[in-house]
Amino acid sequence: MKYIEIEQKYPITNPDALRAVLTDRGGKPRPVVRQVDTYYNAPHRDFLDAPVITEWLRIRQCDDGASLNFKKWHLGEDGKATHCDEYETAVTDAEALRRTLRHLDYTEMVTVDKAREEWDLPDGRIVIAFDTLAGHGAFVEFEFKADADTVPAAIDELTAFISELGVPLGDRIHRGYPHMLLGREQ
């Protein structure tokens, strides 16, 4: 599902139990990387002004390069995000992009600095990411990476996968890391 992101996030108190289950299923970890995500607000509309934040623009820098990413979240009837349109592209000079955004009057809102360990499974349909945010704890994100006929079908497959793992997770979190750092519930 190109340009659509479907993910679910949970706090995790025992990541080793989940790693063991993923290993049993043939999962392989990638090396842990540091990701520094700087989020920007637009000069023509305030992303933070809405009761529920539905747009993010970020520059990500990590060990192997940088990227520019825009997300437009879609909300369900309960007002919580179900999925988002996601457009991400590699950036060869993150500092030049930062300076460009500054000159266009984009302002930095928040920076998320995390350690991420991604796991791939043999079928490639779902990627699991263990994230650690200093001062905010450990989390796990499950992201659907395959093709599906519809967004609801992909959500159902992802939800079934998570429940079949049999590993205790905390209550699902319906907000992103920038929400947490900004003190926003939505």
C-alpha cells in the first residue's frame, strides 16, 4: 500500500519476551539505529491548532542518512487515527533542507530522539520496531508493509497478527511521539 501507513503502537515492559516470539517466527533484527526526528509547523496553517493533530512534517536524521516526511492522518468515528497518507523521500543534505524550511518561515516544534531496533519477518508483511525514548520509556510499533485490498483489511490483518503473538503489551497508544513530547493527547 504505497503512500499509506498503517501502524499500531504499544508501551512494552518486557521487550525480550516479544523478541523471543519474533525469533521463533523466523524474525531477524536489524542493527539498532539512532533516529533524530525534527518536526516543523507550517507558516500558512498551524498544525497544532486543530483539536486533533492530523498533519506532521519532519526531517529524520539517522546513522545511514536523512529523509523528509509528511503525514496526513485519517480519523475514525471515534476521533482516533486509523491510518495516514505518508510521503517520504531521501534527503542528501539535511542542513540545507533545514535552512530552506527556516527561510520559508517553517518553525521547529519538537525533536524526537530515539533508539530504534527494527525486526523483519520472513513474509515481509509486518515490520516491528522497538523504540526507546529517553525519559518516556520503551515502545513497540507494528507496521503493515504489504499490499491489501482495503485499509480496513490491512488494519484487520495487523490487529490479528498482534493478538496472535500472545505477548502482553500495554494499552494501545493512539498518539505519536511528538504528541507525547508536546503534552498533547491527540
